Amino acid sequence: MSAGKFISTVAIWLALAAALTNFGCRNLKVNEKRSDGIVLPKSKMENDSVAVRVAVVELDDQQQTQFADFVETTDQKLPLEIRQRLDDNGLRVSVISSINTPDIQKMLAPRIQDPRWLDGQELELAEAGKLEPIYRMASHRHVEKKRGQSFTVEVSPVRQKSSWVVYVGESQFPDRASLAQCHMRITSWPMPDGSVRLQFIPEVHYGQNLSRIGVDGTNFAVQQRRDVKELRALSFEISVQPGETVMVAPTNRLERIGDLFFNAKVDVVDDTEPAHADWMDSIERGLTTDSSELTDDVDTSEFFPMLNAENSTSESNFKAGNELDASSESELESLDAAVLVQGELLEDRVLEPDRRRPEPWQRFLLVRVTEVTPPPLR
């Protein structure tokens, strides 16, 4: 075989090998592309973390029966001993499996304001159809925390003077404070079975703001903080599944600490002297640790479809909706109207104007677990 013929044969074989290689790779790429399934986006949360949506809802004094009927349908998962202790102090804890039931949505739905309660500019806006409805949301935010980290939620307005008594069995532990505001400290732990363990500790923040040097990320910063009374005797823990909502609300037992925490009236002055001067050391102990949190702009319709309040940021980094008065849907039925049946006018009477505007009555706390990420594999 001549050298030229040999070179030609080698060239042909190399070209054929290259063609087969290219064809095979192309087939592999096509097959690989076709075999791709649905790729779920990875969570942006860190491992071993819990995400919750927190809302403080405010009702008016004409929704008492409506709220009482709703509470009776909720499920209490706490041990009987803890439930009894909370009930002695005017507190109730329930778990709501779904927040989209008609009863809840009816109770929390925004209300169109009755023009008979309005005057001045509000009346002009109402007549022009430009007056915003009244929303139930007092505050709302989204929080993501790693295992064992905590955050606080403001549940009451600031009051000039407050006094209270904590009941533990046959014992009573009274206390009082000035410029008091009630908070709930919440800590979360992801569990191996996919559930979340939540711890709730009631706190009373009081007195003037105190400045101290703290750590903000990697920098030192001046932080404002008030004194804190931690009510450990009323703390509790509960396990829930993602999608479930924990509700903390007052009972109908007046003059108990539940009323202090969730009364919606602003600037309630209480000069009542406490019955005793002693107090549990564990209850007097204040917290000095601070917690950082991740808050995002939140679409409130994701938490409650009927609550579409515009969010704003308060001094405590709350994502708050419009903090307004509210009223029940039944009031709309009392508007002046003629009753028509089968086209005939049976009654044409004008009702006396009801000038009593619904007043803020009480609040309650909702904490919904939205996402849980497991710890990293070891």
C-alpha cells in the first residue's frame, strides 16, 4: 500500500469516527434534555429555620357574640393543667387548621363605614365613594428565625399605669408598672417529623426607653430598650404542623391579665393598688437579650384573604396595616330602607340614626407556620 493511499484511508476513518462521536453526543444531549423533569425552586431560607406570619387582629365592641361563637369551634391542644392556669389568668390558646373558613372570613372582613357616623371631610369622602373601608389588622409581619431564636410581638397599646395579678394555683402574684405595653416573645424549633415547636412567653415592657450599646450584625450600634417583666408562670409550648395557626386570645374573665394583654382601648389609666407587695423572682426577671429578625413586605392577602390593609413600618419594625376602628356586618342591615315585597311597598319607615360609633374592644394574636427547613445532613 502506497503512503498516499494509507494516509487517505486513515483520514476517512478519522472523519467517520468524528461523525459518529458528534452524532452520539448530540443524541445524548437531546435525550438528557428530554429527561429533565419539573425542578422545584430551592427555598431561600437557611437550613434548620422556621418562617411564620404573625398578625394582631383588632375587633370592636359589637363583635363579642360573633367572636365567642367562633372561639367555641377552635381546638385546644395544650395539656389540661396548662389550659387551666391560662384560663385562671384570662387567656385561651387554640389551634386553627384553616383560616379560610366562612366564619373566620366573615369576622375579619373589612367593613364599609356607615355615613351616619361621619362628619366633615370623612362624610365628604364617603359621599364621593372614596372613603377606605375599616380593616381588622392592627399589625402584620413575616418572620424567619433559625432554631432557638426568638422575637417579640406587641399585642397591646401603651398604657400610662397598669396593675395585674398572676394566678398560679392558690397563689397570687400582683405587680404594676407605668408606661406598660404587653408583648409576646415567640421562639421556634423545627422538629424531625416536620412539625414546629413554638414557645410563647408573655412580657410587660415598661418605663422610659434606655440606650445601650449592642451588636447589629458585625457593627456596634446604640439600641433603645425598655425594662421587661417576663411572666414565666404563664409561658407555654405547643407543637403545630406547617399551615396551622396558633391563636392566643383573652377569655371573658374581666380584670385578669388576659384583659390587660388584649384590651384594644388606648391609654387606659389604672390607679388600682395591687393586693399584695410580693412577686415571684422568676416573674420579675427581665430579658436583656435582643433578637434580630428578617421582615419583608408582606401581602396580607396571603395570610387572610379578607384582610388587604396597606402595610407600614412602625418604630418596632412591625409591618402594620391600617389601625382603625371596626364593626360587624350586622350593622349594615340597620340602614334606613323601605321594605319591598313582590313590588309592593309594605313599609316605608325611617329608622332613628344610630350615632354610636363602634369602639375598639379587644385584640388577639395569630401565628401561622408557613415554612420549615430541616437541619443540614451530617
